[in-house]
Amino acid sequence: MNQHVARRAGLAVALSLVAAAAGAQVGPGTQWTKDGYGYLQVRPDSVVQLDARQPTKVQTILSKKQLTPAGQAAPLKVRRVALSDDGHLILLNTNTKRVWRYDTRGDYWVYDTGTKKLTQLGRGRPESSLMFAKFSPDGRRVAYVSEHNLFVENLADNRITQLTSDGTDKLINGTFDWVYEEELDCRDGFRWSPDGQRLAYWQLDARKTPNYLMLNTTDKLYPYTVPVEYPVVGEDPSRCRVGVIAVGGGETTWMDVPGDAVQHYLPRMEWAGANELIVQQLNRRQNESKLLLCTAATGAVKPIYSETDKAWLDAKDGAVGWNWLEGGKSFVWSSEKDGWRHLYRVDRTGKEQLLTPGNYDVISLESIDEAGGQLYFLASPTNATQRYLYKVALKGGKAERVTPANLGGTNGYDISPNGKIALHTYSSASTFPVADVVSLPTHQRLHGGEVPAPAAKMKLPKTEFFQVKTVDGVTLDGWMVKPTNFDPAKKYPIVFMVYGEPASQTVTDRFGTGLNRLYQGSMADDGYIYASLENRGAPAPRGREFRKAIYHNIGALNIRDQAMGAKEVLK
């Protein structure tokens, strides 16, 4: 019994190390300083600014005293922080509550570094009801959503202007319903115009969608139902449209997007200039994508780019932001049209140029360094279980690997806006996670990279990676952990860890692969073989055909790949 407890404790340490490494990277929401060398970090009773080049250089931006509202004894528990463009105002998100999966509603406060004053926004609104508060470009106002309506608050006098008043649980302004959040990664549903005088926003009409009653059995002593506007298979989704409204209030100008607003999705929208929006539209089957330029003042729409696929097309990676080049004359777009996921430069007329030619997949666009004439992306052309940083010229051409050859495994990067440094994490199935800061493009370590003390005492599973070719001629990646003191002459029971659907991979060369969180003890010590195979349909960087072969074949092709792969393993 004590042995089992010790093993479980070891696994808990392992998982905490993974979390620590992920936290060290800060993530895509990193609040970098204007020069690109510093970033903000929320601590239990303070907000500090760190210098990515000098870990000992820590500047307290907000102290415990400054985070404590007048008349209260305890400081705010800050969940998120954002700076105004000039850095004089700090927006603080606190007291957050979950909406579906994420804690996207809560309270917001603004700290003025000039007056040393801490002010709560949305006075009079229900507690923890504000969502996605954002400074206007000039820092004079903050816009937010509360109870499915849009509001703008003037920071000089905290006067609140309600922009929409028709919002209900079923008519949703400035955020999204369950389908858009779960399937299209949409949450923040409004954008400031570049001049700060208008807001562009989504409106979803779910009034024709019946409630699906979910049972909550965990939050209270007695279970209760939670109504969700969920369209079951075959039913219509919510009607969606995009509009623009002045910050002083008035009528909304709705974009005249072609097609049935129920039978199409609008998963992405951003400002494309002083008086234009760019919108991505997907049809209901999600096999046709169109990019539309919309005139904000009139709602007039002009299609500029379209794409179709026999299986499906994804919404633009990243629900917020657009990858503009040349001051908005063109942008970077990803497509699988040639059989591989590649990056293209597309101008406002729809003319495209391939930037990353070759028989490999771009896993993700990491950063555009326009001043340096290059962009960074993750890829792994020769091993679908790993992740490396590459760079390519903005004019296109042969990609060059940036990650050093000795870092075989999974690498992650949070690249500074100046393109000169990155917060880097690294791990493999046989290597503990480490976090460091590196210079770019040389990948020289500036500091960090130490293995946490508890990690040095941990025993990792001996994970072996392999490939098998099935009777269907399909090559599958796999990993295996053999029993301790394995004897090839003996027979052992084998347990396969299977996922098999399009959302994630199971065969990855990173820390934690080969560990079974659901097993009490050590499978290897107890005489089991533990293994996993990556069937077609998994989002592995092995080309479009590998990923999309599962279209109309879920429950058939993936299961056959697993079964035929298992037969090869057992030979």
C-alpha cells in the first residue's frame, strides 16, 4: 500500500512539473512591454514586470497596498491584467466565474498610475457579470459585455453608456453561444475600431433553439439542471450577424453578408482599416470558406478570397487578431490546398503567394517579424511526434530550422513582439520539462534551463517510439513502455491507450508520454506493456490526407487503423 502511495505521489510531482513549465512560458496572452523585452506577471498579492533578459530584475507595478480597494482589508485577487497603450492605466480582472469551459466573466478594475487611484468598472451591474473588458485605442474608455449587452465606460467620470438593450439569454450581443465557443473557439465577441469611435460586434439569435438540460451534480449538495441553447444533430444553429455601432450609442449598421445567416457561420472578424472589417464565413457543412471585406459605414460586402475542401475547412487559427503585413495591404493565411498545411501571403484582391513550399505541415504560425523580413512557425517535417521552430523569409522560400539539433522532442515558444527573444519550453518523453529565455534567431540561451530539484529524483518510464505498417499500407506512429526487466521470451498483457478522434494526438515525444494517470502504481513494475498508436484522423503533421481521411469515417477508419496496427504490434 505504501508503495502505491509513493508511486502516486511521484506521478503528482510529474504533473505539477508539467504545469510549472507551462506557466513559465506565460502563454499567448503574455502582456509584453512596448520594447518587447519585459512582460507582466500576476503574483498572489502584486503585479510585477519582469525583464526577460535579466531574471533578477523585477519591478513591482502594483503592490498589495495598491491592489487593496478603499475600505477593504484584503487586496484584489487578480486573474488577468492588461495595459493601456501608453502604459499609464492597468486593467485588472478579478472574481471570475466560468462560462461553459472558461472563467470569462468577472469584475474589472482600473488602476491609474498617475493618480494612484483604483476604480471598479461597471458600478451597478451584477457581481461577476462583466466580460472581455478592453481599453479603447486612446485609453479613454473601456468597453465590456454584461448580461449579453454591450457597454462603454468613460474613464474620466465613469459614465456608462449602454449600447445594446435587446440582449437576453437567447439574444446574445458581444459574446457567443455554446456551439460557437465549443466548436469554433469563439468567446470575445466585439472589437474596438482603430479610432476608438465604434465597436464591431457579433450578435447570435438562439431564440429558436430549444434548451438542452444538462445535469450539474458537483457544485451543490443537490443536483440541478443547467439549460443550454444546444441544437441537436439536424437542428438549425443560431442565426449570426456582425454589426458596427458608435460608442455614443445609436443604431447598429449590420454587415450585408451574403447567404442564409442560419446556414452559415461567421467565426472570425477583425477591423481591416479605419472603415473596413474583414470577416471569415463558413457554410453549414464547413467545406467552403470565404473572406469578405465589409464597409463599416454602409454594411456593403466584397468577397476577396474563397476556398473549398472535399472534407472540411477550419476557422482561422486564433480567434482574436489578424496576421496583417505591409500596414494592412496583405496578410498571412494558412491553407491545405496543396495537400499540406502551408502559409500564404494574400492581398486585398485575393491574390496569393505560397511562403512555405515543401512536403511538410506548418503546425502553427508563431510570430511575424516584419522588420527582420521573416516569420516563425512550428513544424516537424521528419517526425510527426515532435515540434521545432522554423523561420522563412516573408518573400517565401526554403524554411530554416531555428531549434538546435540537440533539443529533440517538443519545443514551445512565446516570441516577443520585437522578434528578438522568446520564452522557450522543452521536454521529451525521456527529458523533464525546462523553461528558458532564448535570443532569436540564434536560439542562444540567455538564462534558465535548470531542471527543478524534485524532477532529478523522479524515475521516468522508458518510452520507446516506433512505426508499424498495416495491411492497408498505412504507416502509424506509436510508443510503448515495456515491463521492468522485460524478457523477450515471455508473454505479457498489453494495454493500448486510445483516443482516435480529430482533436488531439496521443503519440507525442514530450514529458508525460508513457505515464498512465489512471493507474495506481507502475504498469511496468506490475508486468504490463503500455502502448499507443496514432490512427488516421488525428491532427498529426502528416499531411491533409492523413488528417481528413476520417471524414464520414469516424468509428470505422480510426477503429480499423487501431486494430490493424495492434495486429502488427503483436506479431
